[in-house]
Amino acid sequence: MKELPITSIAGFAFGHADDAEAGTGCTIVLCEQGARAGVSVRGGSPGTRETDALQSENLIDQVHGVFLSGGSAFGLDAGSGVMDELEKRGVGFDVEVTKVPIVPGAILFDLMVGDGKVRPDQQMGRDATQNALQGLPFLQGNVGAGTGASVGKLLGPSFVMKGGIGHYAVEVGELKMGAVIAVNSFGDIVDPLTGERIAGAYDREKQCFVDSERALVEHMNKTETNRFSGNTTIGIITCNAMLSKPQANKLASIAHDGFARTIKPSHTFVDGDTLFAMTTNEVRVDLNALSSLACYVVERAVVQAVKSAVSAYNLLSYFDIKRGR
């Protein structure tokens, strides 16, 4: 197994657009020729677009892009901009009068940082699409959908740390697989390779992490679950494996184990955790091995997102805590 840039997975284009001052942005993965796709929504508070089209029993089995966006439900508007730009370029299903691009997506909540009145809109969706097609550098950290992302919401704003967006990809023989993950979780982030807690609820006075899973138990008798709102980790798996539509959906479902390994807790009532899977459908592989690898690239992309983030919006980053601030 060899690590490789996610942008080297043929058939896909990757792009960001963001507003750093406002603290929000969007990220797009395109496949102009159409990718077989699936989705799995595990969180209790999702915000999504066109995920029903990807269900195994429904007709559509190809998408032309998937977007991740900040802005809470307002950010779903970015998807219309992606569609508009792709239609202008003749990308989509031919319905005689035009071509209709299929562009599902998901959003995260980032309205508490920067300027909550500024959200990803159609223009930002167009910009992300243009940036992807132009092959601009596909960065990590405080960019795209990760611009205003944060983690560790249990004890309120003064304990929250900076999240971000990360990606990670590998090559095994002819198979190439990667994941792009925007990490904006209620829970803490742990690196499974080391067991180290790298982000989450952080006590600045004591300069130590609060174990959110343990502390959450202390809230057991407080029934106002929505006091922890403002979360969601979303992502996209890209690969070239041969998959049917039901298999793509199952792959997206299994890959949520990558969230469970790194985000403590994950898939809560106040997270909208959603994973998409996209494939160019070229290489025949063992599905069990593929599923295991999908979990791994998701896991490493989550870790990359946190380690690539920098302090912003009065939120400390992993980097600054490691430096001892």
C-alpha cells in the first residue's frame, strides 16, 4: 500500500472556494463523465441534497459531482451553483433540451464563527467548480468546507477547538482510493495509530483535554439534547473500484467506521454525519478488503483535517496546543 495525492485518482477533479473572513466555504469533487455513487447518513441531524436519488432502489446510478458545504442548511444553495456551472459545460444527463447534472451534497454548521450571515451560495459553488476544473491546489485545513469547522462542543464555545478539512489517498495495485473529510464534530478527535487525543473539548486554563465521552455521562439526566447543536462531519470517498449502486451504498455505510475510530463520540443526535462514495468503476477488487481500506482512508483524512488546521476565530488548533500555548 502506497500513499498518494488524492488528486492523482484519475477521473475526479477536486476544488475549494471559501470566505476566510466570514468563516465558511464549500468543497466539490467532480466526475464529468459520471461516477457511480452511494451515500450513508448516520448522524441524527443531517442536512443533505439529493441523497434520495442515490438509494439503491431508485433509478439514478451516476452523479457528476458531490459537494460539501458550510453555512448550515443555507449552504445547500452552493449545489445549485455547481449544477449551473456544469450545465454550461455540457455535463449531465441528456434530456434533449439540456443536460442535467446530478450533484448531491451535505452541509455542516459553522454559523457561530466569522460572520454567520454569510453562507456558501450559488456563486461560491460556481467558484469551487471552476477551481476544480482548473486544477488549482487542493489544500487542507482552514479551506473549503473546513474553513469554519470546529470540534469538541460539549462544554461550550470557550472549550471548542478548530476543525478543518483533510484528505488522504492510497494505491494498492491498480486500486486507488481516497477520502475528503470536513471535520466539524460534537466529539473529540483521537488518532487511532497513537491513541493520542489531538483535538476536542479543551480546558485552556488547565491546558488539558476534557474527555467528552466521559463528561457526557455526567449530563445523563439533562434531557435538552439540542444544547449541543452546531456540528456534523461530512465527507466523500473516491475510488476506481468496480461497484454496483447497492455496493456503493454499502461501502459508504461501512466507511463510517472511520468516523467511529477517530471521533469520540460520533453519530450523535446532534451530528449530521454523512459519507458519500464515488467510483469510476474500473478495477475489480475484493469488497471486504475495499471496505476495510475505505475505513482507513476516512480515518486518516479526519486526522489530517485536524492536524492541518490553524488557529482562527478564537479557536485553538492542534498545532498551537502542541507548541504549548
